[in-house]
Amino acid sequence: MLSEKRRSRLLDHVRRKGSVRVEDLAEVLGVSVSTVRRDLDEMDERGLLRRVHGGAVAITDQPVPVETSMAERAVHNLDEKGRIAARAVDLIRPGSTVLLTGGSTTAQMVSHLPSVPDITVVTNSVAIAHAIGTTSATVQVLVLGGLLRNAELSLLGHLTTQALADVHIDLAFFSAYGLDPAYGIMGAHLAEAETDRNMITAAKHLVVLADHTKFSQRSAVRVAPVARIGTLVTDDAAPAEAVAALRAADITVIQA
Amino acid sequence: MLSEKRRSRLLDHVRRKGSVRVEDLAEVLGVSVSTVRRDLDEMDERGLLRRVHGGAVAITDQPVPVETSMAERAVHNLDEKGRIAARAVDLIRPGSTVLLTGGSTTAQMVSHLPSVPDITVVTNSVAIAHAIGTTSATVQVLVLGGLLRNAELSLLGHLTTQALADVHIDLAFFSAYGLDPAYGIMGAHLAEAETDRNMITAAKHLVVLADHTKFSQRSAVRVAPVARIGTLVTDDAAPAEAVAALRAADITVIQA
DNA sequence: CTCGTTTTGCGAGATTTTGATCATGAATGT
DNA sequence: ACATTCATGATCAAAATCTCGCAAAACGAG
């Protein structure tokens, strides 16, 4: 197994279980305890988990970015993700049904949504549903069911896929973990990939949100080929050659 | 078990019960009393609890916010609901799957859940899913899909019902809006009633949570007859004749 | 293929954690 | 006041885990 894949699976285990023992990980992954220790130590360095005697425990940081008020946004400079999110919301037509998949950039769209009349938001993100429910009374929200991934607050699995079948979606917004003009959209975790693929497939038109840092992110998991992208919303700092390549592939690129 | 996890569970027990004996903790956690003492001493050192002869008690250090009389009432009620919630969590057996329906009292159960090992929580409440996701990495959460009722942050409708069909539920906890020993469980809104009925039907055993104020609440919507109730958790101030009537109807009544 | 680098597995010695024992101090009943 | 019971802290040995160095294996470039 690729060492990168092993680390990804290791992190998955930690996040799923909350805590794991070195011995168990070694057995599950089929490697020695030394290797597991080295992996855990490195990921502790990178802040992905916390190393403790005998194993490791998951980090439980605050994953919910508290939205700043609309007024404040109008006065201050919008940050990169905020600008991208605002431009993305411009693409929504009144009366349509849109899918927001879990992710930091899509979450930024929430505060802009009330400006579009009569829309329905479908989402697999508990964070997004919670944010809309507590801030807006006009936006209709439909939550896809599924297993909660604690770290990301997004929903996965069979129930999510099944719920998708009963919903008509005009426009889907997807927060890319990484974006390669040749390879396609990258996902962060294998566990989420299948659900992401299903959500992407369910939409007529796919809008991908990716700030310029996403172009240099590499990952082993591809959730969709480039051809599936309808529109890309990114920022001015996106690599010019990547933008050109995507436009050549008949993709509308918007730079906020 | 990882020592880190053991400490976390230990702290949960202390906070849940308010106070706890060293002997009991040793038995529950499956370690020696020496280990428990060391753990308790360290957590006393860190200010997470207070060590006393024979065991430990929870810290009840209230940061004093400016309170309107309204908020003050809410806090007082919260304490009552908190006790009911704690007793309700005691009913959960390790390894089981429980349903938490949306409601203020069921939401109080969240902070106590990590003390029960290896449970799966099924819920139609975005607030509960959000709360568990941001505070605990050990509790498995499955969210039923559906339309978001913005005011309550609970999910309703066809998708919710459909998702229920794919889940096996050992124990369901329901926050009653009103409770009449003759008529049964009352719901607040007609829109929620059907989904509530379906959730109640899906469970083998139904636990109803209702503080004493719920006995005088009147509503036109009945979501379930009294006979459907398996266990009622309420407080000491519940009307004696109502408690007697329910016990006569073969319902287990717990007064926190 | 050969060389240099990286990754991995192994084992010795150091460190941490744990459970048991016991003298001492604290709570309780008479 | 006294005796009795129980909890405590200290100490020690055993077990589990970690660290570190080293060598074998895997990998990539030339």
C-alpha cells in the first residue's frame, strides 16, 4: 500500500473512533508498530491529531466558521473565500433548487443566500443547515440524511445517496479540496469520495469553488473528471495557464 | 482502553452524576482504584473536578453572565431539564442505537452521551447533530434527512420517514410538548405530528421526557396515545395524581 | 545494474503506566 | 473517648509503551 494512502486511512480511523491504539492500527493497516508510531508522530507535528501514550486521539477543534454580519462584510474587504462565495451566489437563479456540499467555501455562501428570492438549498452539511436555520427564515432547506463525519460535520453514506434520488437539483456547488486542470477535482478523504461523486452526478450543472491554493493541492482521490465541471469560481491569483486550459475545455471560469 | 479515553469517560461520569465514588469508578472503567485515584488527582490538579474523600464531585463553577429575568428563568428550567436528560441517558445500554427527536430536553442529553460506550445516535434534529459533531468524536451520529423547520432546527417530511425505514432503533427519546395522562403525548405543530408519529412507531421502546410544566400544556395535536409510552422521565414537581395514573397504566415513571 | 536515498522493521534500553501492598490518616459508630 | 472501618498516599515491581540506533528492503536516478 502507498504510504500516503496508509496515512489517510490511519487518520480516518482516528477521526472515526475518536481514539485508537498503536497496536490496533498496526494490525489493521498491516504494518509494524514502528511505522504507525512514525506516522502518528508526524501527524501530531502537523496538528492533524494528538499523540498520547499508547495511541492517538482526534483533534476536536471548532470547525464552524462564525459568519460575520452582512453589514460588516459590506464595509470591510471581503476575504478570498468570501469573494468567491459571493460570486457563486450570483449564479443562482430565483426559484431554483441548489445543492451545497460540505466545505469551507460553500459555507461562506450562506450569508449571501437570502439575497436570492425563493430558493431551496439541498445540503449534506450539518454546519450549513445549522447556519441557515439560525440566520434566515426565508431560505428553504432540505437536508440529505446520512452518517455524520464528526470532523467535517458532513453527511455520508447510503442514506445520503438514497435521499438524492428523490430531489431535483438545478445547480450544485462543490468545494474542491484540490483542482488539477488535467486530472480533475480532488477530494480530501476516500470516505467522502463516493458520496461526493453521487452528489455531483445528481446535478445538471456543476459549479466548483476553488481558491488559488487549491491548484497546488495534491490528493490521491479524484471525485470527478474535469469534463464534469460546468463553471469554476476562483480568485485572481489562480495560475494563468490552468485557467487557460480550463477555458479551452469549455469551462466557464469566473475570477472574483 | 486508551488512558486518554478512560479519563474522558471518567470526567463524563463525574459530571453526569455530580459526585462519584472511587470504588464505583474503578469497577465501571475496569481498572484498579489506584489508577482511578491517580486520574482523579490529576484532573483535580487541572481544575476539571474537585477531589473529596472517597471520590470526587463535579465543579459547579458558574460564570455569571448578565441575565434578564427571562434568561434567568430559562437557566433554571435548563437545570431541571438537565437532570431529566441525565437520568434519561442512564437508560441507554452500551452498544445500542437510540433515536433522539428534536426538542429542548433531548438536546440536553448530548453532553452526557459520551459516557455510554459505543452508541449510535439517530436524530432528525440539526441542532443535536451539530452539538454532538462539535463536542464528541466517539458518538456515532446518523442524521435522518428532510425539510428543515427553521425555527426548531428539526427535519420533517417524506425523506425523514423513508430514512427511518432503513434504521433499526432500540430506544427512542421524545421531548413532549404536552402530556395528558388520559389523552397521551401532545405535539406543538401539526406539520411535525406525522413525522413524530413515524419516529415513535419505529422504536421498540419509547422514553418520553417531560418536565412538570408539560402536564398543564394543552394542544390539539396528539402524536401518540398513553399506551405507547414505555418510560416517562420527569421531575419531582410532576403532579402526583398524574404520576399515579401513568404508573397504573404500566408505565415506568422516573422522577429526577 | 549500481549508487544513494527513503522507508520500513527489529531490538535494546529507557520511560511511562498500572496494580498490589502497607503504614498512616480520616470518617463513623458505640 | 475509643474502636472499627474505610480511604489515602507512598512505594515497588511488573507490564506496556516509547525512543533510538541500525540494518534490511524498497525505490529512483543515472
